[in-house]
Amino acid sequence: MRDAPRESDRLSSAIEESRALRRHTGELIAGARKQLESPPDIDAVMREALLVRARASLNVAASRRVHYDPGAY
């Protein structure tokens, strides 16, 4: 029974982290759109793309932590 609340807390935490990443991704997209209105700075665009990919990787890693069950093996 004690595992259920902990699992629920981890799931809630992962959901909140995912929402925060989505908000941040939206901000990055808005920033990228503004940059597209002006002459493109390829270094800035590449940095933003790298950040989006890095955050997506972190999101996947966080998701795997939530679903990992060491007792299942």
C-alpha cells in the first residue's frame, strides 16, 4: 500500500515536468518565430534547436524513471 502513494507522487511529478517542458517549448517556438521575422542568425537557431532536443531527451529520461520498477525483474 505504501508504494501506491509514492508511485502517484512520481507520476504527478513527471506530469508536471512534462507540462513545464511543453510550456518552455512553446516559448522557444515563439522565440524562433520572432527570429524568422528578422534575418536569421544560424547560431541562435542551432542553439535553440539543441535546447529543444536536450529537453525532449530529459523528458524521455524522466518518463523512463517513472515507469522503472526494479522489483519487476
